[in-house]
Amino acid sequence: MWKLVLGFIVFAALALFILAKSGGDIDMSGEKHGGDVGHGPAASEPATAAPAAASVPAVAASAAASAASN
């Protein structure tokens, strides 16, 4: 039993160490709703172009996949 408790303490300490090394600014407050939510790229970051595979319509992609399997 004491090995289980010791293992938990070591694992928790390791997790806290890793989280602290990654900057420590991890938000554990849950899902956000409102104006303070940042989903897109920042204004200073330019938006990147979508990959070519994403521009193919889903219907055409599924038709190509079913044709290839036959």
C-alpha cells in the first residue's frame, strides 16, 4: 500500500515539475464563453494558407476513396 502512495506522490511531483517547466501559464478554469476567448491567430500573426488536401470537397474525396477500393 505504501508503494502505491509513494508512486502517486512521485507521479504528482513529476507532473507539477513538467507543468512548471512549460511556462506555468496553464488555464484550468474550464470552457470559456465571451469576449476574452481567443480562437483564431493573433492580429500580429499572419494567417497561413489551407493545405491543398483541405480544398478538395468531401464528396469528391469520398468518391475517389470508394473508386480506389473497388
